[in-house]
Amino acid sequence: VSTQSTWGQRKMIRTTLIARTSDGTILCETPQEVTADRTYVQAYHQSKQFLKTMATQPESCSVKFNENMFFHYVSADGITYLALCEKNYPQPYAFAFLKEVKEAFVGAELKKAYGSQSVDYRSKIETIDKPYAFIKFDKEIIKKREEFNDQKNPTTLQKLNSELAAVTKILTEDFELMMDRDRNLGKMGDLASDIKTKSNEFKEKSAKVKWQFFWRQYYVWIVVLLIIGGFIYFRFFFQPIHSHKLSIL
């Protein structure tokens, strides 16, 4: 069977990743498939690079990686949920799947780790300093993935139909265009920072030049005024100590 015909037959969620939106730190992922399929392997590795750009991307989107693979993702409260799917896997199903993963992760995993009494989960997530802090959650993701991959299961279909009404039309973008956008935004940020630095340097130099100009223009008058002021002080106000003692005697 050719690779192309194989892709045409399959409709699956392949891998799921949960990451911190601000920097792409992986919090949990389902195991990478051991396969000779280069298309999947390339998409899997690029998905991790893509997650590092989430801070500048839309909150939800379907991203066409190549002719065979799509990234579907949702970002909320500082966390991004991404499903790496085959091109024929229905987009609404992918986002219904991500919705369930998100609800299970927040409703069970985060509550178990940090409690549920007025906890700011975003701030907690930002303090995590090591990847795969919630790797044990992969079992729950795998369970849900099996349910959503079995699109003929009556229970799954009923669940999907009840959830699809809440799934709105999702933006579809090209992978390279989104990566280029992130790189361009990064360059703009660097340029803005460079302009700010140079502006501060210009202000400092301007102040220094202004002071030098003032000194060169008025230093003669300042010296003359100091001499006159010193003369007046010594002539009318200064009294030597020995003269003061003689006057007392």
C-alpha cells in the first residue's frame, strides 16, 4: 500500500501535547509513535517548536503543516492544548477532543496539584521550572484519544454530537506563514528595544552636549562673578580670628 493511499484511509489523532503558552514548556504529552513515517516524525518535532511561538499566535487555530498533517490547538489561561492529527480527521471532532482534554486537565489534574479554592492556575503554571510536570496525565489523554478515534462507536458519536454545537468555526492557517509571523514579530520587538536603547543614549548625549555648550558660553561670566563675589565677601564680611580676639581684649 502506498504512503499516499494509507494517508487517505486513516482519520486519527496521532499525538497530543499540553504546554505552557508563554514559552512552550511541555507539561504533558502522549508518547511519540515509534514509526518510520517521516511525515509524522517531522510534524511531531516541529509541533514542539511551534508551541514555543504560542504567545504570539491566535488563541485557537487549525494549522496545515503539510499535505498529510494538521496541528489543531486551543490556548486558555496560560496553557496550550495541541493535537497532531491526520488531514482527514474532522476539525470539529479535533476541537471537541481538545475541549474534553482541557476540562479534564483543569478540573482534575490542576485541582489535585494546587487545590480549588480561589487558585490562580496561570501563576502556578508560570512557576514550573521543569518540563513534563504532569506527565502522568497522558493516560487520561490516551483514553480520550481512543474514544475520539473510534468515530463509529455509538457512545462516542452521541458525545460528539452533543459537543459539536459548542464548536464554532475555527481559523485555518499555514504552518510556515504562522512561523514567519512569529519571527517577524520577534524582529519587531528587537527593533523596538534597540530604538528605545538608542533613544536613551541620544538623550544622555544631548544632555551632556547641552551642559558643555552652556559652560563654554558662560564660563567667563561665571568666573568673573565668582571673583567679584569672593572680593565682596573678604572685603566686607570676612573677619580674621586673631583680629576678633584682639577686639575682645
